[in-house]
Amino acid sequence: MTENTPLYLGFDLSTQQLKGIAVTSSLKAEYEVKFDFDADSRGFSVKKGVLTNGEDNEVFAPLALWLQAIDGVLQRFRDVGMDFRRVRGVSGAGMQHGSVYWNTEGERALESLDSSMSLQEQLAHAFTHPYSPNWQDASTQEQCDAFNTHLGDETQLALSTGSKAHHRFTGPQILRFRTKYPRKYQETSRISLVSSFLASVFLGRIAPFDIADICGMNLWDIKAGAWNERLLSLTAGSSDTSNLKHKLGAANIPEDAGAFLGNISPYFVRRYGLSPSCAVATSTGDNPSTILALPLRPLDAIVSLGTSTTFLMSTPYYKPNPAVHFMNHPTTPGHYMFMLCYKNGGLAREHIRDSLPKPADAANPWQQFDQVASSTPPLGQSSDPSSPMKIGLFFPRPEIVPNVRAGTWRFNYKPNTNALMAADETTWSQPEDDARAIVESQLLSLRLRSRDIVESPTGPNAHLPPQPRRVYLVGGGSKNATIAKIAGQVLGGVEGVYRLDVGENACALGAAYKAVWAVEREDKQSFEELIGGRWKEDEFVEKIADGYQEGIFERYGSAVDRLNLVEQEVLKEGKNK
């Protein structure tokens, strides 16, 4: 490679690590590095990247640790031989909702960094509060209650901001910060999200919020494309919101998602040798950045089957409700990102797996689970369609979708009598029937909550019922062929079910792609046009299961309504307080 061959850097500031990736104009990854907060940091007693205060349900991260990590990751790029002179653009992704509180000294320090000193040395005192609340923080129930009622109810809040109030969302967090630390709040000059914090450091001045990540605050009216004045007033504790607006940089939200914010800070030019003309693009949230790593077409779905379960879709429809999240699409005006988050995912499946007899092949712990789930017919029904459907909820941890306490509930639904009855040992074989039922239950919940935003395909498949074009599986569960097969049966997928393999760097990769687009796009060239034209699908995507199957898909369609009944029944006595 010559020094004239461009590179683009993408960063992912997550709970436990800062990852960096360098890609070429053709989207080939040349360098990947990371800084692990537990293993690599010096002087911080964090565990899994965070500190906790159990008494107040607080989870937070030291900002000085993140500053140490930025220098650490760049040094690791240097150690693996990357020529910084080749870097033409930088973008980033940050875990959503976290907030950073700058003081005036910090703003000045950003603009006059000394390349002979580390970021941590110079910016450790740049903040009115030395910590950023993590997405796991649960200290804001009182503030969430206020947000959920301020516009009438949580449905009205979701219609305006894309989500009901959640503990981790930035608006409730700022409200709690103002009331718990009134002097610190008064001394705060600017507030950043984690993504804009990262961009600010690279830019050498406070960077604006990204048009997608701003939607994770419960403060931005998505359809109006403006701040919700009533929610700002609640947060500020006053009808005069001008001071809070200044802290948020409210007048400076780029409408162009690929906006060029400016050139890289001279600190990085002198310390690492980046070109003074290296561009800094807006950074976005980790979830929006994930969908840029594909890149998703409208009505494609990503199902992340990790410890938790996350469902992402790109859609032209804005249909929020309190059970889901809607955000602006990170690059495409007029489109939205639809997201579902579940606490009970892989761990719940493992709980059922471990209750089955030990597999003969010790190297394949899923062997018995897969065999039992594959041999069980859909919904546990016999060939007679009037036989009972087996539908259950399996929540070893309290769930948020639906808002139910930890527990397991098993039901039989009789189609011929429309009767829903609690199952017992005579009608449900435990744990054998659980194996297929837990996978079906998790996927039926996704279908239930996404059915209003999918539509029938066009062209030769226009006769098919509404469903995603493709279903992409990622995460550890995507390697399980049995789960993939059931996913196609339940969710459909006109073109099938695929495994997306971009390693563990999807967020950083999406950020790097965004940097490529921001720098190299032609006038009005969309992200999908530029990145989609260069993205080599066969390097990242493998078809692993059929999608839509006539008859089975429709049978699961009737089970979606039955799952809804089961959830309503369980909520009567199992709702989280």
C-alpha cells in the first residue's frame, strides 16, 4: 500500500472496550485494534468497564478512562504499523443514552491540546462530573415516571420521541443530575452524548448531536424534527429552556447525516501524524451504527441473538408505541430505525438447554436441545390443526417487553374452542416441549411487535403476505441451524434467512463506512448508493435457512395473536412494579 491509498477510521466506544477499525475506500478492513477497559487501563478499578453504586442503582464509567483509551487505541494502530498519513476521515459510534457534562475549562482545553501530553492529563478536569451514566443504570425511576406522564401518558411520549421513558434515556438522566447535583448542573457549559463526546475529542471542540442518536434522549420530537419544548421545560425545571438548550447545543443539529464537522484536531496531527485535512464526520449511536455495517435495505431485519435479543429494521414508516423504539435513520432522511430490546435472550435458551439430558457429544452442548426442538412440530401441534398450540413465556430475568417479572408461564390454546388454559404436566412435557417453545416464543414476540411495519413484497412475490425481505441473524445464536430454521418459519423472509458475519466489530465498521461516505460521496449520493455499490455481500453474508414457507408461516400468524393473549394474561399478575 502507498501512503496515497486512503484509509478511514471507525471507532466504537462501548461499555467494556474502545475498538478501532481502518478500512479502505473499497471497504476492506486493513487494521483492527481494541483497548479493553478492565485489562488494559491503568488506575481504574472498573469491572466490565463500569463502577456501580448498588444502593442507588447507579452504573457509571469514569470519563478519564475513556480519554486514556482513545490515546491507547491510536497507539495500537501505530504499533501494528498503520500509516496515519493515509487517514482521510474519522467517525465513531458510542453506546446510546450516556451523557457527558463539560465545564468551560474543558471547552477551552479541547481547543488547545498539547501533543506532548496525554488526553487524560489535559482533560481529566474538563467535566463538572467525572462520570457518565451507563445504559445499565436504573436510578431514574422517579424521573421516568415524570416523563411518562408529562405529555399525558407513555403512549403520547412515544409518539413524540419514539420511545416511552426508560431508565437509561438521557432526558431522565439529565433531570436526575440537575436535582441531585444542582451546583454541578449550573456549572455545566455543554452536555454531550457518548457519540458526540467521541467526535468532540477528535474535532477539538464540542461536536453536535447526530440525527439518529438524538432520538435516544426522550427530548427530541422526531416527526417535528425539533426539540420538544414541554419536555425541555420538565428537564430544565423552568419554562425558560434557553439555558438547557445552550448546554445541548440545540441550535446546531446537522440535518445532513454525513455532515463534515471540520478537520481533525491539531493534537492528533502532531502526536500521531494524521493529515491536517483529515475530516471528522458526525458520530452516531451503537445501534444505528450497527445497521450501517450491512447496509440494510428498507424492510430487511437484523436479529441479534446474544445474551439479550435485539431486533432492528430500517423502515419508511413511523409507528411508535411504548413497547418499541423508533429513531431517525442514521443516514437516510425520511426513514426510521425500528428497534426492540429484550433482556431474556441467550441465557434463557441456555437455561432450557441445561435442563435437558446431557448431549452425547460434549463438544456440542446444543446437540440435545437442537434434536428435541427439531423433532417437535410447530407450536407442539399434531397434524390436526385443531389440536392445542403450546405457547409459553420464559423469563429467568425480569423482562421489559412485555414488562413482566421473572418467571415461566406455559399455556395451551385450543383453536376449535378459542380457549386459553394454563398447561400442566399432563399437557406439557417438561423440559422437552420447552426447547422449541422458547425459540418460538422469542420469535413470535418479534413478529407481534413488527407486524405493523412490514408489508407485502412487490414484483413477482407480490402475492405473499407482509414479511421482511431478508432476515439477518447475528450473535452467538446465529450459528445454530435449528434456531435459524425456526426463525424462517416464524418471521418469514422473502429471500430467506442469512447469517451476517462482520466479527465483533459491527459498530466500528458501520462508523468507518460512514466516514467513507462522508468524504467520498458525490453530490446527493446516498449512503446506500455509495456503500451498497462497494459492499461485497459474499464476504459477509451466508444463506443459512429458508424464509417464508406457505402454510407454516400462516399458522404462526395465528399464534401471534395467541401470544398476545398469553402476555395479557400474565401481566394481570406478573407485571413489574
